Amino acid sequence: MDAATKALIELLSANLAEQKAANKTQADLLKKLTETATETKQIKFKVIEPLVYSLESTISLQDFFTTFEKFCAAQYGCADRNAWSAALGKFLEGDISKAYIGLEGGNLPWDSLKATLTARFADSINRTKRFLCLFNNIVMGPEENLLDLSMRVEKLARQAYPTFSQNNLDTLIKEKYLAVVPEDVADRLSIAMVDRDLASTTFEKIVSLAERVQKLVPKTNIVEVARAANTVVLGAAGPVHIQAQATSFRPNGGSTNNTNALCSHCNKPGHAIDRCWTLHPTLKPARRGNNNTNQESYNNTGNRGSRGNFNNRGNFTAGARRCYSCGDSGHLANACTRRVNYSNTPPPVNLNRTVNNAVTNIIDQCIVCGAEGPNFHNFIACPVRIRQVNLANVSASQNNMQNNSPVQSLND
């Protein structure tokens, strides 16, 4: 083999080796590109979902649709916009969600569904007035804390004043929050903010100060104290404060039914301690007749049983008794006019007796204040009675819990 042939063979071998090396490098590059493409397919872009919308939300319906369209364009693409209608249902709640279900919004084209919901639930004047009424009547609840109150004030402010700028809205929220916090917290908060500018202080800082101040407010603890034993202390009695009631001039007009009252001194029902006659002997009621009626009967046939028809009544009538002196009914023996020694005969009447000037002068006398003579007046025009009635009416109007209505006089 000559030299030219050997040189050609060596050249071909070198070219073949270079070709193999190039092919290997290209194969490695293709493999790397394939692996990169596979990893790229496994990557999923996460799109932030919009918040659930209701008619109570602080944003408008138009702003919600703008956010929802951006979400659908990034998540599902813009090739088929009508497919967005089916995805809208899970982002609605309340009345607008019921309307979406009633319209079968998932089957409607997106543009048609958007126009229908916008026309029906767009911001109206009545809706803004309702939020304005709620904002003006904000009251802190019994179980509500200051942080929840601040969020409720901010939400209602944005709903009631949707056209306000951000600066005006921030000022409105701060002033309203300071007006609805409890009075003791507001007093301490005003002291803490005496050197601060309300415009430059953020709303979050004001809420934080209110929570810190609330911890410094002393809490009122209600302690139940057992009733002490009833003791009677001998000494000068202090003034008795009795609540003024409506004055009545009827025989039983001023009486009230106190059968459920229990005296704390004698533990007997029917009166209070200020009317207890064991402490105030002058209030002791008059003794009534004894009504111990014996149920047995007295028969003249001999079957007497017990003490019979003696009913032992202190207020019996003499019409049922017979006089032992004359035998007539209607009076007793000590008042019998037929007795010889009857001494209860009334004296003769002297029609020509002298007139007592002292008695004559006091005939005309007011039954309320006792005014007489030239100062005599009728009890209807008595200034003492009028003053008592007016005082009772004022006290009755102030005590609404007792529901005491003023008692009218006899001439009404």
C-alpha cells in the first residue's frame, strides 16, 4: 500500500472520529433540552383567586367583575370567554348568588351574564341610603371588642360613602370610631392623643391606643352580700324616705296591693319594713271583729253539739237579739225604754240655745290644709292639694319602670 492511500485512510478515520464526537455532543444537548421541556410542562402558574362578592362588600360590582376577568384570563385563557360564566358561581353569595342560580348563569354567555347582573345589582341610591343609616346608628355591642368595632366602622364607611376620596374617608372613619367607643375609653384616649395630630395619626394606631387604654380602665365587680340578721337598734329614728305616690282623696284610692311584699324585719308578708307596726306602733291597724264562726248549730231539740249559734262576733247586729226585759226584738236590755230604771233617755232638745261663736267661725274650713275664716277655700282649689298632685305626677312620670300613671282628682 502506497503512502497516498495510507494518508487517505488516516484522514477518513480522523473525520469519522470527529463526526462521532459531534454526534455525541448533539445527543447530550438534545437530552438536556428534552429534560428541560419536561420540567417546564410540570410547572403550574398559581393565580390569586378573587374574594367572594356579596352586596355587603365594600367594593362595587364593576370592580369585582374587573378582578374576576383578570383571574379568568390568567387561569383559563381568553380563547373561550363564555366558559368564564360557569366559574363565577363559587365567587358569589347572598342575593346576587340566588339571582345567578335562578338565571342559570353557568349556561349564559359571559357578556350577557355580566350585563344582566350589573343592571340588576348595580349601586343604587336606596342601597347607599341604607348603608348611610347603618353608619349613623353604629353602637358597640355588649360582646364586641374594639378591634371588631373598628373593622365594622371602616366597612360601613366605605359602603355609605363610596364617592369619597381616600383622605376624606380616613378622616371620617377616625372621627366616627372616636365617637362610638365607650365613654370611659374615649376620655382616656383623648388624654393620650392630646399631643397627636388626628390627620397624621393612622387609624391602626388609634385602634391600638384604644385597646391599650381599655386595659387601664378599672372594671366594676358586682359582689353579692348576704343579708344581715335583723336587729332592732333603740335610738332616735332617722328620716324615713318614702317615695311619693299619686295622691287620691277617695276612701281606698291610695291603697296598693302589697300581698307579695315581705317585711325584712318581721318576715311577714303584706307590708314593707317602713310600714311594719312592730317598729312603728302608730301604724298598727285597728282590731277587727272576731269572725270565728262556729260551724255547729244550736237546736232546741236537745242535740246541742258544741257551743252552737254563739258566733262570737264583735260586730254583731242587735236585730238578731231579743230584749230580756220586754221580750221584743231589735234592741238589748240595757237600751230598753220600758225599763223603770232606764237612764239612757236622751236629754230634751233646746231649740233656743245660744249660738257658740267659736263653733260658728270654724264651720267653713278646708279639709286638706285647714284654712278657715277669710282664708277658706274649697279643697279643689287648695294649693296644698294641687302641689301634692303635681309632685306625685312628676314622680310618677320619672319612674317609668313602675308604670305609675297620675291619679285624677274627684272632679275630673
